[in-house]
Amino acid sequence: MCQHQPPCPSADSADRESARLVAHHPEQGWSLLCNGVVLFEDTGELLPDGRIIAPQRPRSASLTTA
């Protein structure tokens, strides 16, 4: 997919979120990266092969118990 140099990390690599933005739609809550990954504002991801990466939001302090 990636046509520029240096090429973006693949959708399977650990640093896939560092790929260049192709489309950004904050009003809809998503962005498309050059490697085909769709990033959602809740930090979830949709990979080009259809796999879903669950949101990685930090837990709220009010939800943790001591």
C-alpha cells in the first residue's frame, strides 16, 4: 500500500500507528493510515484483514480499587 520512502510500518507491526495519515475524519471519530489501518478515537483499531484491536484506554482512577 505504502508508496513513499521510507515506507510506513506494516499493519502487522507493533508500531503500525506511526504510519502516515491518508484520511482524517474527527467528526466521525476515525482516521485511515497509509498501511490500511483504521484508527478510532477511542483508541480501537480495525486492521486491513478485518481483525479488531480493542481500545487501549487507561482505566479511570474512580474505577480502580485499592
